[in-house]
Amino acid sequence: MGIRVTRRRLLAGVSAGVAAGLLRLCQPDDAPVAVAAPLVPARQVSPAQTPSVVTIHWLLPADLGLERDFALSFIQQFNRQTDDLEIEATFEPWATYPAALAAALTSDAPPDLVHLGAEIVQEHGLHGLLTDLLPRMRQTGPAPEAFFPYLVEQMTDFRTRSRVWAVPKEGHLYVVYCNKELFDRAGVPYPRPGWTLEEFREAARRLTLDENGNPVTSPRFNPRRIACWGMDWGSSGADAPLPGLDHWQMLAWAQAGPWFSDDLRRGQLADPDHIAFVRQIVEMRCQDRVIPGVEVRLPDDNGDRWRQGQVAMCIAHYAQTYFYERERRRFDYDIVPAPAGPRGQFAAGTGSGWAIPSRSTQPDAAWALLRFLVAPAQQLPVVRAKRWGAALISTAEALQPENGVPAGFRAALLDPLFGRSAVQVRPIRYPPYLEQMAQIWRGEFGDLFSCSPVDLAEALRRAEPRIQALLDRAWTV
């Protein structure tokens, strides 16, 4: 069960609690918030409403902490502004939200407004579970042009290109974070703006040190006693880098091109350039030993290796800076775009949005709430918190850290968004049936990424027709 908050329960105990919660930007997301009264599992029927009041059923993921504090604050503000609309919000934990969403969209009592990650937008839209929001955006605003194009592209129906399944809520770009102190200790130059995959790989070799300070490049290096890795690929699983995972997308684009065609009609996994790219990443983990294997755990089996100083480089988005500050880390660091390649230099973009289920009984009221949520007045404080990236173009400058740290923030994360950089921003393509594709990939390449002998080219050739069959199905449903 999720947590349900109605207007009466919200007003019973939230006013002071939410205000205090919004000031606690440096506390853990799982810290209890001062709104204990509303945060009770919903077991009772809401009081009967007068016929003049319309209830909006809002389903969203939000664990205890800043994200839920913002949502509660927005509910309170919306209720103050409207007399004929009421929000009944159900908060689901992030871990269980996908299953809860899938069940809700096909239930007899579907919600009126839901949160959708970009990775599942196309699949739910394909199966007729979402409302086309483009007519409303054109009629009342916000217009698609108010948002960064890569986000609108992710939310747009891949088949017709004329329907928008969700209005962008937030956006993220991926870059490389570098621990400058580890670079200095190893005597490795900081990455230059247009660095290459070869330079990236060589830096990772020199930055990977055993407990005696010997780098991978030394004949005295002990691979069984590694103290610091050069790189972390953002996933502890054996299935990275999947075509559907975010972290390595822009490296693949630079070296080999996209995993899928822009119209999602065909996969491009088994061409020679993609085979060569995957081989290099596997070699970084299994031959160079510069990427932690799946068996490597953090000392407390929690947190982030980069923030704990165990790796010199990682791929991440804006939130890495937020958590660095919140955890009061104090090593010197900077960020740079991902390495360039023969096809260019890229920043991979992704995000999430608000959607109205096609079976909503109150689509007009849901649209009123959606417009409220994505208005600058609500979006700007969220962006200023530095935890989530901007969807609205007008709010993006608020992402810039006030203290100027890291120094490369604007060049790596803001300039590409505004076309002031040679780095191209592209959306990550998430085809329908992505989870089934991931299962195919894991089945073929799990052993490969665990450093077991696998014929990479043959595995790719086996996987490609099965993934192509799923793409074909998406075009014939």
C-alpha cells in the first residue's frame, strides 16, 4: 500500500511541517519529515465530498524526505488556490512504484495524474494507457517549446510523432565526475574538454592503484589488492553497459552511434563499431582492471564509490553534486563532458514527466493540477534545491551552484543545453519492451561482464534478431 494524503488530512498536520521540511536540504532523503499526521497508510474511506468538489487522484513515487516534502507543499498551495478541486495523493516507494503504476493504469479505478519515467513512456503510450496531451499544451500551455527539446522528444509518441504522452517534469544530463585529488596523487593530468576514449582509458589505467600505490601499468601491480579504481560505470550489476542503461550512452554514440535508429524501427547492436565499443568497455573491467567487478563491495555496502573516494571517475548527472554537498564530502573535484569520438561528443539526456491516464475520470481537473506543477513558480524552487535537473528552459540557470563548485559545471552541464558548446545533447532512446530487451542482453552478456569467456560478436548476433523482433512488435501493435 502507498501513503494517501487528502486535503483534510493534509491541512490537519502539514502547514508547519512542510515549511520546515523544505529548509532541510542537507538531511538524508530517508530522514523522517515533520508531517507525521498525514503520513499514515490509507485504510479509511475519505469523507464524502459535496457534488461541487472534484477529487483528483494523483499517483506518484516519493520516499520520505525532500521529494515528498515538495509534493506536500504543492498540494497545500494548490488547495489554497482552488475551491472546487481536491487532491487525493498516493505516495508509493520508488522501489515498488513501477508495479503499482502498471496495476493502477489498468485498474477499475485508475488515477487521474501519474509520474512517468522516460524509460516507460513509450510502452504505456503504445498500449493506449495514456492521453495525448499535445492538444492541451497547444491550447492552454505550457507549450512544448517551453521545455528542453530532448525531453519533449522522449515524451513524444515514437510512431506518429504527433502525440505527447507526458509533460516534462525534470531533466538530467550525464557527464564524467573526476576526483582531482586522486588525479594529483597519481600524477595524471585532468581531462581536457575534447578528450578521447583512448585518453579516458589510459587515465583510468594510471588512476587504478593497489594498496602499495602501484598503478595497473606497473609490473608490481597486485590485482587482488586494489585500493582505488580509475572508473566506475554507474552500476554494480553484471549487465552494464546495457543499451537501455543511461550511464554509457554518450560514449557509445561517440564511438559507434546510437543503439537504435531514431524511429526505433531497428536495432544497431551487432555492427562492427558497436562490437568494438563493447569490447573496449569489457576490457576496461576484465583486462585493465580499472572498473570494479560485481563482487566488489563498499566497506559499508552502502553509498557511492566515487563520493567515498574509491574511484577516480564516474558517470553521473546533476544529483552527484547535490549528494556530495549533502554528505559533506571535502575532496576537490570537477566535471567534464564524456569523451569525444569519430561521431562527435555528446551529453545523454533523460528525465520524467506527468501523464494523464487515458481512463482518467477527471482529465480536465488533472490537467489543471499538471499545469500547476510544471509552472515556473513550482519548478524554480525544485531546481534551486539542486537535487533534480530542469525541464523548463527558463529555470535551468538555477542549477548553477552558488559556490561555483565544481568549476566545470556550467561548461559541462549548462552550456550544452543552450547550444553554447560543441557537445551535442541527445535524448536516450527507450523503446517499448525495454525490460524484455534487458533480459535478452543479460542472458547473452552477463557472463561477459563478469569476465567469463564469451564470444562477443556471436553473442551480439544472437541477441540482435530477438531484440529486432521486439522492435517489430512495437510497430505492429
